[in-house]
Amino acid sequence: MHEETVDVLVVGAGPVGLTAAAELRRHGVHCRILDRVTEPPPYPKAVGVQPRTFEVWEAMGLVGRALDAALPLHGQLTFTDRAPGPRTALDLPADVPYRFAALPQYTTERLLAEHLAGLGTEVERGVALTGLRQDEDHVRAVLDDGRTLAARYVVGCDGAHSTVRKAAGIAFDGDAFPEQYMLGDVELDWDLPPGHVVRATGADPGDVLVAVPLPGHRRYRISSRTTAPDGAAPGLPHLQAVLDRLAPGPVTAHALRWSSTFRISHRLAARYRAGRVLLAGDAAHIHPPTGAQGMNTGIQDAHNLAWKLALTVHGLAADTLLDSYHAERRPVGEEVVGRTVRHARSTPGDLTANLLREAQLLIAYPDSPVTDPSCDGSRAPDCTGLQRPLTGYPARLHELLHGPRPVLLLHAGPRTRAADLNAAADAARAAAHDRLDVHVILAADAAARPDDLRAPWLGDPRGAFRRAYAPRDGEALLVRPDTHLAARLPTPAPAPLTTALRRLFAPR
């Protein structure tokens, strides 16, 4: 039988696998995506969408459709023995462009699958991976229909029971909570304000009801310990019994769409990379659903990995670039697993103690092999009020950063000459194999004149960029395709820029 070939094979077509495949296609990589199930699951398993994930979707080009389909989350209400407890408003600083939202996983998967199809790739459903064999140049993926696919890389996004992870021999250590829980997708008739997550406990702090609002009329996904027979899907009477015991007031559940039972596990892969095999999402980390961290962390795994795989496949990456995936994302997975396990056993008030962390906006990669010592690898903040030529409206910085290439921002103040900016831009483009976008940010008192620049420029007439970044005159900021800072250099001198770019790109 003829052996098929592909640059990257993605196994698993949940939100993480679909993100990985779509981002690989956006970066010009030939990929295929398989899933063993014949139809997408119709369950609202993961429902919370974090602000950082909306930023990822903006970069991908589907944020508008996601925002149209999502329900804003305004806050969290807590109750103990029916008495009101701490109330948390999900308020974020004005410079964060997106807010918290609820979106059922089946809608997320549909939007991502349609987006991927628009890029020319369809999910190959009803196809299961049965084994992997690696050699120096390829991974041979054995499929259940007898075919073999030769891929340069395989990305396992196939969940907690990942066949890819098992075939690669990667350990997945952890534990599970003894309790069994249930989920239900229902309509609730109660008088609580809409758009709020409700968390109610009884005399036993472990007896918890969590209701997350969903798009639709009074629709919620509720979870609690189950009284249904072991392994049986709970019915409306089981869900109503929990509501009668824990809800803060009279409530009736009806219009049950779906229900299930589950146990909470927490596990972390020993490695996110084994040669040409890489893991993302639940294949690499699973943890309690507290704070809606799981799917969002997995989507950001895929976003982090795709541009690195693309540069590697195109033969442009530095030797350490693909290794940085494990170095950056496994500590994130470890922190999320630890934090959600602690929160699952803590009092409700701890759940949203740090909204920026819950929003996944504080992730940084200071110890990454591709982060220059001049910065901490944090997310590049957004700012608005920039002035772009030929436009009569203010521009956002993130509009410049959401392309598929790294971006060099050169800040021009009163002492920076246009000739120095031009020399830096030319050297940086050469070091990046011309896979780099360069923009000059002109301060209100900039000495450089726009007509003398060989790179696109934006004005900062109100000092928005200055407030967000506190840049030095002439500072060069290198931003990765995932909008994390790779370097902050005090001057636009070509030599330091070339050194910083060598962490991402192979020498010419």
C-alpha cells in the first residue's frame, strides 16, 4: 500500500487539535487532522472562555464569530447554607481588550472546524490512530484502516487517554478525587441575575453546586456530586434534588439536553516532546474544572506550538526553538494543575482571587531558551490611540501583532535618528530571513521624520504606547507570533538585534 506523507499530523479534533491545525495552515504548513469519532460530541463540557483565548482567536481571524456566539460573564455569586457569601465582579483593566465569557464546547468546535475548512483542511473523522514508529526523519502513524502516514511531526491532541502519548512512552502521573460528579445542561427558573456563575455549598464544604450560564434562555450547565447509580447518566430528578438541597432559593430545572457523570483527575505528562512527537491539551495535562482553565490552556499550548513547528518545517528555526515548547508550556501546565487542585478543595472566595491570572494574562516565559535576557517573556500588552497614516480612527497595537510573523517595534523619541532605525530594520529583516514585520512607533517629540523611514510607522500622539511599555528612546521590542516578548533592547543597534533573533531563526 502506498505510504502517504504530510508535514504535520494532528491527532484529535477537539478545540486544541482544531486550533493546532488551523494555526499550522495559517503559517503555511501542510497538515492533516484525524479523529476517531464520526461526529463532533454535542456536549457543553468546557464552557468558559478566558480573555487570553479571545486574543488568540483574534490573531487567528475568528474572534468576531466567537464573540457573537458567546455569553458575557459578569461575575460569580456564592452561597453557604443558602446565605449569600462573597460576590466577585469579573472586572479587568481597561487595556485588556476582551472579557470573560461562556461558550459551549460544541459551539467552539464548530467555529474552529468551519475556520479550518476555510483554510482548506477538513477533519478526517472515523479514523483512529493505533500506533507510532519514529525514525530520524519521520513518524509513521499506523491507522486502524491499515494505512500508514509518514509525518515529519505528530501532535497529540487526543485527550486524557491519548494514544499518541502512550505510543511515545510518555508518563502521565497524577491521581483522582474519590467522589463522582455529575453534569447537566438544563434550563433553570430562578430569580438570580443572569450572566453570573453560581457556586453554592451546604454544611459540608465538599457538597458543592456550580451553575455556569450558557447562551440561551435561562440555560445553565450545572455540576455537583451525583446520587445517580454509578456510571448512570443523571436525570432531572437527580439534578433537581441537588438544587433543592443547595440552591439559594426556589428553582425548577427542566428541558434537560444532556447529562453525564465524571471523576476529577489531575495528571501531568512528564514530557511535552519526545523526538518528533509533541503533546497538547488534555493529552499533556488534566485537572479540576475550577476556573475554566483546561480548554483555554490547551488552546494556548497549540498557539504556542504552531508557529514554532512552522518555522521548523520551513527550515528556518533555531535549533532550540522546538525544544522551547516543553520548556515554556510544561511549567504552565504544572502551575494550572496545582492551582486548580488547591482551589477545588478551598473556600469559594479563593476561586477568583487573581482575575488576571484566571484570565491567563500573566503567563510569561522568563526561563525559555528563546527569551533574550533583556526581558521576561511576558505577554505584550495592548494599547489604543495610536495614529496610523491614511486612517481617521485610532489604531490598536495588537492589530500589528496578530499576523503570522514576529514583529519588531522600534520606539523613536527625541534622540533617535531615522538612519539608526533604518539600519536596525534592515539587519533584523536579514536575520529573520525576511519573515519579520517592522514598525516604528513615533513619540510625540520624535526627531525622526516619517519621510525618512524605510519601515511602516505609527504615531503615539497621546502617549498610549509610552504608558503601556515605558520604553526608552530608541528601544527595540521583539514580539513573537504568539504576542509574547522575545527581547527588549535599549538601542536599535543591529548587532544585539541579530543576536536576539538567532534565538528564533537559524543563521542564513
